[in-house]
Amino acid sequence: MAQSLSDVAIKQLSVVERLDLISVLWDSIPDSLDELPIPEWHREELERRLAAADADPSGRFLGRKSGSACERSNGPAHCPGQKPKLT
């Protein structure tokens, strides 16, 4: 019979073992999604956001700025896959 979490002395586990336990727990969540009720307002918000994304695929509805985060922080010449512009 499998042990419950109350039977396990978590503090006695090594860091690697604790990370493995986290992974097992995380991986078990998709199997339980049907048990998790989703509030109606979540569904409504999702529909609103999907409609906004369909209406403006540029991403501006999310307040995104153009260019990647790397480009915005460092300039395009310093980002992987970008060639410096010759001026």
C-alpha cells in the first residue's frame, strides 16, 4: 500500500528526492482536472481574451511592446539570431 504524505518524513528526504516528489505531484495534476471546478467567470474571461487575441493577433491587446524582451533590453544587435545593422 502506498504511503500518504503524512507518513513521509519530508524533511528527511534529500533535495533531489523532494524535487522528484514535486515532479510526481505536478505530473498527477492533469489526471485530476475534472475534479477541479472552474468558475464561470474564468470561462468568461478566457473567452474575452481569446476574442481579443483573434481580433488583434499582433499581441497589442496584452500591452506587449514590439520586439523580443532581449531586443527591448539590449538592442537587436545583442540578441541571438540578430545581425547588427550597418549604418
